[in-house]
Amino acid sequence: MQLRNNFNQPNYDPLLLWIILILSGVGLVMVYSASVDAAALKQISNYQNYYYLLRHFIYLIISLFCGFIAFLIPISFWQKFAPSFFILGLILLIAVLIPGIGKIVNGSQRWIPLGFMNFQPSEIVKLFTIIYAADYVLRKSRQIGTFTKGFLPISLAIAIIGTLLINQPDFGALVVVVCISLGILFLGGISLKIILGLTLSVPIGVYALLKIAPYRMDRITGFLAPFEDLYGKGWQLSHSLIAIGRGDFFGVGLGESIQKLQYLPEAHTDFVLAILSEELGLFGFTLIICLYILMIIRIFGISKISTQLRNNFSALLAQGIAIWFGTQAIINIGVNVGFFPTKGLTLPFVSYGGSALLVTFIASGILMRIDYENKIKAKRN
């Protein structure tokens, strides 16, 4: 009977898969709803109302396929080529800054045109950073608690990435990469004294970033008191809060948002959650948050099993992906409700964006592979 039960159990986490598919389905619907007016305004270029929906659907199909391919790849492959992936990430970040290669949109040079889509290297760099940091912690397991031989080398590597991201500029991606790196290093055994020292240095780094790009101070002041400059730097956040407030408990109805009608910029990307809250209310907002919480819990559950089976690289890899998804979701939600300044970060699996969707599905395929290898190893034991 026990043997039969083992063979009947799927070799992947069905709950995690369903959460990802539900979030993606909600994203598909909300991208269409939030982008209808934006697409209609571009009909001078033969855009249709479903322009963004069609593109997002194509991105979703491609992402599902790439996620499945990632599931087929053994975890040992990612560990073996971890340094190579990190170097590839650096090359992509350098390439996007080269005139003629990188594409400038809204003053930021973050994209490489590929014909059918604009690829954003900073998205794949998040995943490559997780892979590299997980491998680094294991290779330096005996020295990770020291500053010079453990922390300093990887901190210099992350500093190079940070410098390239700042030059795009992509401060949101920088925050995520730093959180991922520190999270993996902390879970891998880095000294708490080093973490505390870094915490004390954060204000210095923030001050330097504000001096380099004064527009970030405008974002901060606009975030602190958005309604005091409603028609200026507080415009985006003000209309995000108005959208959320209009939603009340059960929303104004799917497709009935007013704020998406050119009041709220980036309604289908960074602020899709505000439109969701307006149309589906506090109920929809809470449901999305619960799905993310459940997803992170499941990922850490996979990591725990990997640790028990002594699949240490898999454990750190899963933890890093959990930190990535969790951090980005928290920041995006925080931006929408006015807890954080605008960062330009999408909501994982929900917001419009080909690069982000593609990479998150590849990461999801890796998670499914980790769970698959855990279950195969557990059955053998």
C-alpha cells in the first residue's frame, strides 16, 4: 500500500504550481483590463484594444515553455555553471549600456531589443545572482563567517552589479539583488556582526544615491505627501491610492476602473495591483496577498526538505528564489499603497512585462525541479 501511494503522488508540488497558474491567470485578466485604454490611445499606430493582452498572452506561453525546459534541467547543471552564469549576467548588464545595443525608454537604458520583445537583462541577473550566491556559500562554507575571505569577495562582485544597475538606472533591481545576496549569505552562515555593519552603512549609500540622481529625492518627497503635489510628483501615488480607496470591500466591478483611463500611469505594469484593488476591492487585494504568502511558505517548505536530504545547493537556491519573489512582491505592494517610493518593480506573475514573466517562470521551473529531485531521492531512501 505504501509503495502504491508513493507512485501515485506527483513528483512536483501541485499546490505551488496551482498558485503560480492562478496568479498568472489573474495577471492575464488584469493586464487586459488595465491596458485597454492605453492600447486604444495608440490606435493611430494600428494598435487594437487587446494589444497588450495578446502580447502578454504570448509572453505567458513562451514563459510556460521555458519554465518546463528549466524543470527538465538537473539542479547540478546550475551549480556547475554558476560562475559562468554570473559572468554572462555582467556581460548583459554591460551590453545594455552600450549605445546602439541598449534601448532607452523613459530616460532609462534597461532594454536590449530582440525584435519580438525588449529583453531586460536586470531580470535574468536576479536569477543568476541567486545561483552564484548559493554556489559561493557552499564553496566558501568554511570561510563564509569571515570578512576578508568570505564576505568581501562576493560583496565586491555584487558591487560591480550594483554599479552597472545604477548606471541604467534601475534602483529597484539593485534593491532586490542586494536583498537576495544578503539573504542567502545570512542563511548560509555569514556573521551577524557583518550584517549589522552593513545595516549601519545603508544611510550612507542612500545619501550617495540621492546625490548622484536628485530625481530620487523628488520621488521620496512625493511618496511622503503625495496629495500636497497632486498634479506634480505626487500624481502617480495619489491616483494609486484613489484607485484602492474606490474599490472598497468588493470593488467597482471587473473592467469598471476609472483610474486606468489615463489617470494612473503604468496601470498595467507597476500599478496593476491598484487597478485590481479598484475593480475587485479589498477582497481581491487580500486574496492576492494570501496567494503570495502561501507561495513563499511552500517554497521554504521545499527548501527545508532539501536541507533534510542534504541537497544544500538546492536548499539555498530555493531560499534565494523565495527571498526574490517575496521581496519584489512586498516592494510592489508597498509602492501601490504608499509605503515605499516608486521603484519600477513589477508584481511577480501578475504585471505586464515579458522579461520579468519569462525569468520568474524559469525560476519556477527550477523550484519544481528541486521538489522533483527531493521526492525522487526520498523514495530511494
